[in-house]
Amino acid sequence: MSGSAVGIRPFDPESSFFSYPTSLHIEELSASIVRSHRETTQYRPEELQALRWKVFSREEIHAYQSKSVDEMWQHCAVRLTDAVQYVVEFAKRIPGFRQLGQNDQIALLKSGSMEVVLVRMSRMFNTENNTVFFDGKFAGTELFKSLACGDLIAAVFDFAHNLCALRLTEQQMAVFTALVLLNADRPCLEDRERVQRARRDVELALSHILHRDNQESLLHKLYQRVQVLKSLCALHIEKLRWFRQLYPLTVHSLFPPLYKELFG
Ligand code: CLR
């Protein structure tokens, strides 16, 4: 590496991650998480801004509403799985995450990936007309009518709306979503200690960023949202159980394997 040639040891997150964090370490950790976030979001903020005028027409909304329950579920499961795939890629690039054992990585993704998708949803949300960028255009709750889970959809939109109101920067969101993933209280973890140590550093990174941005009051608000995320994900799992009971074959043969692996 070029750094060592001039006698400066380049930052190596792998070697220093579990030692005492220095402010340089925390700085580098935030930068690394922010980079990972930027590289794994489907759309950049400028792109989303430019797409805002694209909304579904009445006819298009009607076409979604005319789908059968299982057809619409399958469609949404595919879209959701695409979004989850990006979150998995994000997780794998977080220094403290990729050093965990395979089983713990999977355990964290099982319970955290949907939460991160929902946080990321707020980037794709337009609060002016309560629509989300889905399938290439902005869609309101009515478009999801044929899923027959209006309560889940309303709650998810509500969450996105409220999170939008916090006006997080991309950096704040990046580090917050890393924190959502690195949760030592998740079920089935083998090495909680290690998750906790990785989490501690990301917590420092978040405090550091919020301090720098002069927005320390956000910390409390963000921790409050975590509770809501938990209930939304529980509702999602409950809806999936209900759907699976009605359409076991659709889930079995038409849902994406990753979706079933994480939520099924
Ligand atoms: C989240 C942010 C991603 C793009 C994206 C794709 C699919 C969207 C998802 C976002 C938000 C949640 C979403 C999902 C499709 C279906 C799902 C709207 C915008 C709703 C909540 C339905 C979930 C239940 C189904 C599995 C039936 O960058």
C-alpha cells in the first residue's frame, strides 16, 4: 500500500476494529459505513429528486388493484427481496459485520434486513403526496389494496412519513442503518459480545456525526423509531403467516428463496 511506503501505516479496519476506538478510528469507521451505504442504495438522492414527477396514473393504479391477492403478494415479495439484497450487500461491507461468524451474520439479517429496508424507504418517500417510489413511479397506499393488508401498508407509510420529518442526511442514515443491523439483542446469536463490541463503535460513530452536525437531539428520536420498526416487522411476519396459510403453494414455488430464507 502506498501509505506504508512513506512510513504511515494506512488505516486497517480489520486489525484495529476490536481495540480501543480512537477518534481517527471512529472517523474512518463512519467514512467506511457511509461509502458502503452510497454503494448499495438503488438510487442516489439526486436521481430520486429528478423522478419525483413520475406518479402512477389512475389506470395504472387500477391495474395493480385488479391483481389477485396472491399475484400482488408475489410481485411485492420480489420487489422487497430486491431491496433486501442491497441491504445484505450493505451489511457485508460494514467493518464490524463482516468479521462476525456466518451464522451470526444470518441471524442479524433475518431480524434486521426488513428494518433497514423500511428506514431506507424514507429516502424513496415523497411527503408532499404520501407516495413511495415503487416499480418505477411514485405510489400511494391505495396501489397496494389487493395485498389485503391495509393496516401494515398504512403503518409502513406512516413510519416513512415520520422518519422523513427528521430530515436525516445520507451520512446519518448510513450510520443509523448500520446500528439497526448490529443489534446484540437479536435472537439466535452465538457471539453476542462480539456484536456488542462492533455496535459500540458504530454508536460512537453516530454520536460523533450528530455532534458534528449539531443535531444531538436526533439521537433520542432515532432510538424511539427503533421500537416502531420492531412492531412493523412483527406485523409483516404475521401477515406472511396469514398469506402462507391461504396460498402455501404460491409461497413455496413462486416466492424468492431469499425472502423465504429470511422471513419464512
Ligand atoms: C424500500 C426502499 C428500497 C426500494 C423499495 C422496494 C420495495 C418496497 C420498499 C422500498 C418499501 C416497502 C414495500 C416494498 C414493496 C412492498 C413493501 C412498499 C420502497 C410493502 C410494505 C408491502 C410488504 C408486504 C409484502 C411482502 C406483501 O430502496
